[in-house]
Amino acid sequence: VPRSSYIGTINSTYCDTELSGLIEVRVLDVNGQPVPGEQIRVRWADGSSQFVTGLKPERGLEYADFEMEADRSYTVEMPGQSDPTQPLVASPCTTDIGEAAITSYRVYFRPA
């Protein structure tokens, strides 16, 4: 049975109007160092998107992100290297100052 080389975990969620509905992905090595150039795939009921870490170096070489649409459910994976995460639901939320937004997620992939 093939074994996943990375494990994806939801590190946290947040509610922010400027970063509304964002999946922030970070890929780290065994020492917690950034891993640029890793393939990330986000899937939803009728589609998918694939991209790589490191394209926004101002956010970190390990970083990639994806903007969700409200009321959809998504999974995140490293194709061929990890199992999909549990579903991430783009549900409405309210910020600390009462503004409407969509829940955002921070997902980390680390070696298994």
C-alpha cells in the first residue's frame, strides 16, 4: 500500500474581510524549513485548481493560496504525496468588528 510522504493539517481558521475565503497553504520540511516548488491541488464538487508553493515570496517560499467561493466545500492535497485534507467549508463568518466575510483556513503540509 503506498504511503503518503506528507500529512496535511488544518492549522487554524480566521475571519477577515481583506482575506475573505482564503486557503493559505504552507509546505515545510522535517526541520520546519520552507519547501518551494511543491504542487498543491484544491478540489471542489465540480472542479479543481493546481498551483505551486513559492510564487508569493513576500509571504514565504513555502506559501501558496487559493480563494474559495462562498458555500462550497473544498479539499487540499499534494498530488501523489498526500491524502486530501478534511473538507474546508467556505461558510459565512463575522469579524470582531461585525463585518461579514467568509471563513479562511491555514493548512500546513509536513513530512509524514
